[in-house]
Amino acid sequence: MDDLILTPEECVDCMKCERNCPQNSIHVVDSVPLFCMHCNPAKAPCLLKCPEGAIEALGGAIVINQEKCIGCGICENACPIGAINIDGAGNVHKCNLCIDQDEKQCVANCPTGALKDDAKEQVNEKQQKLAKEFNKVKELLK
């Protein structure tokens, strides 16, 4: 799956996602992991504003082509959630959904399952939880 989903209430602020991100692109702020949301390519501010065409949609992810990138910082300023960072050497860091690896490292290293890569699994879990709550209300109304 090309999703990266966070369930904030399950995050224990261990920062393993941040430490294990090969792109150095997850940052835990106030106990919440922040990462690129991989916007729809037709609406992705970073992709649309890059003057060099260095940001591309690839395999469901919005990625930076380092060979084309000039480190101008326009993408960093365009990102509405601050998910793109430029280091002191001018290298741009942004989540690429670990498209070059067998699994997403943040998901693989999350001890509580707060980060998942399957939206269907999360939706099913929420539906089951909601159904249980509705059944409790239903029993109270009998």
C-alpha cells in the first residue's frame, strides 16, 4: 500500500520513527510524528512550485529527484505542514514512503502500531470499535 497513516492516540513518543527514517524526514513534535502527506500530484504545493521539476510523483509517493534539485527552498516554504527540510549542506529531505526499500521503516519500527501503511486495516479497526460502541448504546436503550 502507498499509505502512511498515523493514529496519534497510539503514539508513545518513543521517536523510533524519527530515528529510523532513512530520509531523515519524520519529526516528532509535541508527541506527534509529522511527515509528508503525499498530496494528490495535481494539488501538491511542493511539486507545483518546484522551478526545476525536481519533485515528481513516483509509485504513489511524491519524491525529490536529487539530481534535478538545486536546493532553492521553494518546496520547503510551499509545504503547508513543514514536511520538507533542507539541511546545512543544502540537501533536501522528504518522506519518499521508502519506495527504495522492502518496507516503510517508520512503520516497521513503531512499537505500538501508531504508524501503519494500510488504510483498509485502520478503517476496519475503527469500524469495529464504532460498532462495539453502538452496541453498548443499543443495549442501554433496551
